[in-house]
Amino acid sequence: MQLGSSQPRSSSSSSANQMRREMTMQCWTRTTSSSRWDPLMRMSSRSAAQWIAQKKDQSRASSSRPCLTATARAAPRGRTTRMMLVATWGSAAMMSLAAAAWAAQKGRGMKTTRTKMMRVACRMTLTSSWRLRSTTSCWRRPGSSRWLTLLLRRAPWPPTSEVVGVLEDFTNRRAANRSRSEYIDQFKSDLGVYYGYNGYMLDQLTVLFPPGEVLELCEACETPRPITLRVNSLKARRRELAAALIARGVNLDPIGPWSKVGLVVYDSKVPIGATPEYMAGHYMLQGASSFMPVMALAPQSGETVVDVAAAPGGKTSYIAALMKNSGTIFANELNPARLKSISANLSRLGVTNTVLCNYDGRQLPSVVGRNSVDRVLLDAPCSGTGVVSKDPSVKTSKNAADIWRCAHLQKQLLLAAIDMVNANSGSGGYIVYSTCSMLVEENENVINYVLRKRHVKVVPSGLEFGRAGLQRFREFRFHPSLQHARRFYPHAHNLDGFFVCKLKKMSNATSAPGGSAAAAAAAASKKQQQAQQQHAHERGMDGSDSEDESSSSSGRSASRSWSSAAQAAARVRRTRQRVMRASRMMTLAAAVVMERMSQSLMLIQTTMMHQQKW
């Protein structure tokens, strides 16, 4: 499948499930002795599978331990297959012993604990077999892939197609005594155990996608994305570079019709990052999803462009190639240690129109100047929920506090990026915001915030594919123009999870679009109220009802303003008191520590003096 092409989602079918049920059989095992494994090594694979199947009649007492589902008739032959069966059998036995120890220690039911742990062992073994299928000769024979596919589909882990099928057609397929929330909880629990996601991530994914798509996404994130490279048009052409790499033993293809400079690498006999062409700067190893922000920015020759977060230099060099080394590019990076990689890559690729700088992105308007550049690219720091295949720690390390902290920083960076752009630029005035996150809090919610704070609008990005941005999510309601934003997913486009949105600055004013009108309306109402009070005072309406009403309303407003001011002053006073108390405690603690250190030093000196005397 070409990168970026939409991948249709397979629908669960009752007829397919029935056929798989008829073609498969459950094998039940009961053993704790290694001597029971030896017969498997002395027989063929098909005989081994049949031998395991015969254990079903011998293990009725422990029928709660399903460990393997196999199609014995289609089992491929070979020693490797027998090793896989032995590994599964051994995992079941060892997990049985571990379950017994765990149940004895925790005081839990042996039956439930043993079943859960053996299912995990079974699934791990089968998944390892599936991932080895391309490097093992026995899996290349006819029928072997179908056999192992049936193993994986009928294994009790991860969530079976029955659960997904019930959730997708809940009205017709649900059990009478189970609610949808129970199915959802079971679905999330199974996903969390097998794929290792925490509760927060599963809540986000199950709300963002339907159940079947969540399962496809989790499975797609378990495998890395294809290796892609971008041809440096400043030094080479794609056709010539592809011919040179193919001659060196690299198997590659064009990345797709949407890119003229991308190549996808399937396999290589040489290190793809150490070829003479790479050293000469003819190409850059770069993820396909990182092409999108630069393509949406579409910089023109002679413009002034700012890359707010430039490391390691892939997007910056792509911008320079599109500008043909003309104009000026400000490549900013907050981390000084990463400036070396940017400088090395730009030098290798032959980029000569770039100025490196090391500032906080929120300070760039005061450094570069407000309303002074034509275009800005902000690939904002984010939670990285779209690149789980590169960083699996994202599954468990992210929570709501981390996401909102990232969103707050992204809002500040985007406001600073907008302030740098000149709305009156003849060819520019554009800002591209992108993240490698799939969460709405870091994407549509950030864009919706800046639409209220600055005179900008969302415009079409020019990208040929990708899903449209969301206009509503949970309690959020976003501007309709966010449909021009683009979302990319691993399971749908074979790319890292990515979000791209292009903004056009309409005015250089820094206030919100309705800010000046609201201020004018407030000033007019204030003047009208003052005029009414002065008119009432001139007429001398001291005992009239109107004066009483106006005085009472003014008194109420004054009391409200006074109470709010008093509350604010009280909050400030309490904050100061806390700060002073904390500073006093820190001073006291420091004094105690210094006193203890001085006592220790005196004791050490005294001891040394006594030792010298003796």
C-alpha cells in the first residue's frame, strides 16, 4: 500500500465468524511436567497439533485453561512449527505455575487468575510467531499464512471480533443482561492488558474512533512506519537518485502521487544512512508525515520564513529547497544541544539562506520583530500520541495534566507565531500549525482558541488527502472552518499520527476580532450611564422613584465591584503570606542544615585531633 492511501476498514461478518468457528478447534492443555513436551519434538507439525487436540478429552477437569486455537488440517510442516507449538505448550505450563503462586499469595481464585495469565502467554507466543513469519521458511509455504492468521483471529487475546461486532451493531447483537458500558469497559480492559495503554489514553481513543477502528489503530501503532527519505532538490533529482540507490541494492519506490521528492525504502543491503549519496547531501532521512507541514506552508522564493522549532533540520532544509536557497529562513531551536544536528544537516544538504537562533519561541516576536515575516511554520512540541510506534512510553506516561500543559504552551507559541507574520505581505501572511498528536485538546482546541484571540482564519492547506478536522468533540464546539484542517492516522494512511492546519492573518491588530467593538460598546454604555446620572442630578430628583432605582442599581454595582476587588485583594494577600511563610521555612531549614553541617565538621576535626595525639 502506498503511503497516504486510504485503507478500508474490514467489517466483522457473522458468516466469516461462523466459518472460522467451523474451521478451528480449541485445544485444552493440562501439564506441569517437561516430560510431556518431549513427544512433540519427535513428530511432525500436523501430528503435534493433533496430539495437542487430543488433550481436550483428557483435561475436562481444567476446562478453564484455553491455551491454543489451531487448525490442525492446515498446519504447516517443519521443525520451526513444532518449536512454536512447544513454546506455546511450555508457556501455558509456566503460566499455570505462576498463576498458582499468585493466587496463593493474593488469596484470589485460582481459576480466574490462571485463565487470564495463560491467555496472555498464548497471545504473546502466537504474536511472536506471526512477526517471525517473514523470516522463517516454514511460513512461506502455501497455506501457512492462512493457518497462522486463523490462530491469531481465534486466540482469546486481544479483544475478539465478537466484542467489536456487538459494539458496532449493539441493538441486534447485544446480550439481554449486558449494557453497552459493560462491553466498552471490557473492550478497554482487554486493550489495556494486551497493548499496554493506560486508562486515560484508552478513554481518548475510544471517544475519538469507533471500536473497530480503535483496534486497528492500536495494532498499527505496534509496527514502525516505513523508512522514507526526501530527495534534496538542491543537489539531485529523484529519478537519478533512485537509480543510484537501486544499483547499491536498495529496494525502493516513489512515496506516492502526492509528493515529487519522496521515496519509500522497503529493504536495503547497505546502511541507508551511510551511503555516498547520503554523505553528499542528495537526500535526507525524514518521516513522510513531516512533509505535510512544509507542503501546506508552500514558501515562495525571496520570502522571509521562520521555523519556530527546527530540530533536526528536515523541515528547514525542505523549505530552503522549495525557496531555491533564496530569501531568508530563521531556524529557531530552544535546546542548544540540538543546534549541532541542525547545522550539520543544513551544511551537508547545501542550504545557504538559513540563520540559526536559540530562543524561546514565545520570545521570537521581540527578537525577529512583530509583523515582519511572510510565513511561519510551527511544528509545536506535543504529547507525541501520534508516534507511539517510535516511543511506546507514550502509552502509559501521559495523563490529562500533561496534555493540558502541552496545550497551554502550544497556544502561547501559536500566538507568538501569528504576531511575527505581516498581514500586508504581498505573497505571504500564512501560518502553518502542526503536531504529531491525535488528541483534540492539542489540535482543534488550540486553533479555536487563537481564532478568538487574533484576526486570523483557517484556509485550505492544499493537501490532497487526509481526514478533515473535527468541528465537534465531546463538550467542545469548534469553528466550521476547521474542516479545512487535515488529520493523518497510522491505520488509515500508513503515516504517523499528524495534524496540519493553515492560517491566514487578516490584520496586524493584536486584539481579538470583536475586542475593539466590545471596548467601544462598553465605553458608550459608561458614557450613557454618566449622562443619565448627571441629568438626574440636574433635575433634582432626590425623592423620586427613578432616583431610588438608579441609586440602588448603582449601589449594587458598586458593592459588586467592591466585593470583587476585595476578594482579589484578599487572594493576593493570602498568596503573599504563603510565599513569605514558605521563604521563612526554607530559610529556617537552610539554617538547620548549616548548623548540622558545622557540628559534623567540628566533630570530624575533634576526632582527627585526637587521632593525631594518639
